[in-house]
Amino acid sequence: MAIRWQDWTTVLLGVWLLASPWQLDFALNHAAMGNACGVGVVLIVFNLMAAARLMEQGQEIFNILTGAWLVLSPYALDFAGERGPTINAVVVGSCVNCLAVWQIIDAVRKSKK
């Protein structure tokens, strides 16, 4: 059972999402704040479960879908006109996706050994 640092980094990204509406001053935008806080909680809980190895498979796909949602959410929830929450969602979503792909690549490499 190897500790995957990507799980813990994704947990930290979830914590950032929870704090970001107040840190980036978009707490009054209910769509952006609800999205950041909701997805933040989901990332924290889901990746803590993955880090604790309560689940072994599928979490990377879940993270890819969650990251894709974050990238698309400013347009789907109509807050793309606000620079701070849009950049936050797109950057964090892209990071979540990169970490998930990294985990998949690591798993493929380990299975070939």
C-alpha cells in the first residue's frame, strides 16, 4: 500500500476551494461560492477516502470528471464574467485533472514492472 502524494495534494486543493471565496473576495457571488465550497468538500472527502485506501479503484476517473466540471463551471453557472472565481475554478480544475492523469500514468508504469 503506497502513499500517493497526489491524493493529499488534491485534498489541499479542496481546502483551497473552501477558503477561496473569502480569500479571493467572491463570497457574494452565490453560484461561484456554492460551486467552490461544494466541489471543495467533495474533493476533500473523496480524496481522504482514497488516501486512507477505503477505495482502490475509480478515484482518478472521479477526479478527472470533477476537474472537468470545475473548468466548465464558470460557463455552466454563468459566472465567467468574473475574473477571480473563473481563474480559480479553471486553474484548480486543471490541477486536479493533471494530478489524476499523473496517478493513472504511475499506475500503468507500476503494472508494467
